[in-house]
Amino acid sequence: MNFRKNIKFEKTELMLVPMIDIIFFLLSFFILTWNFARWETQMDITVPTAKESTQSRRQPGEIILNITKSGEVFLNEKQFKLEELQGLLKRISGQFPGQSIIIRADRQVEYRYVIRVLDICRLADIWNVGFATRREEDEKH
């Protein structure tokens, strides 16, 4: 008995359109995330130096709060009043427990402004807080 008579062979084709769609999606995702990360470091803030400062890898979804010399708080280049920031951080911590925040305060900012932001983080139940610094050697160059 010959069982292979009824078998029809189909040519296999490489489906390019779905592959191009996926590549386009990945490219746009990486360009957008790179653009957001770039904005945070372009503000006119000079962070303080520390001897033991290390270059840390950015975690996905971490929030960077910028505090200027005058005490203004910025998130994604948008200025926030303290009440607005507290409400936003409360909503974020409710959706993402363990959310990390990096505080980039100017070296000349008054200490009370940094403490206000830390209080807001505490009230919003955010405990994973870090501070941006530079190495002392980087300042000498």
C-alpha cells in the first residue's frame, strides 16, 4: 500500500510582513525609552559629588524626580506642586508596590526641599528611594 499518494507538498514561505511589524515595534519602543531617559539628565541640575558614587544601571520603570535650586520639583520635564506629586506617587505605589524613585537634587538646593520630597514618598508608601550623585574624580576633570 502506498500511503503517500494523497499527500500534497506546499511550499513554505517566509512571512516578512509580521517580521517587519515586530522589528518596527521594537525599534519605536527603544527610541521612545531612550528619549525619556535622555530628558532626565538634560535639566540644569548639578548633582553633588560623593567619594563612593557608582554608576548604577537604570531599572525599568524607575521614576526620577528632579529638584532645582529654587526647590521646584520636576517629573518628566513637568513641574509638579507637592500636593499633585503626592497624589501621583500614591496612585503609582498603589499600582506598582516596590516602585523605585531616584532623587536628583541640585547641589545648591536647600535641604528642606529634599526632605519635603522624602516625606511625600513616605506618605505615598514608597520606600525604595535613591539619590543621584557624581564621583569626585568626575568633577576634577
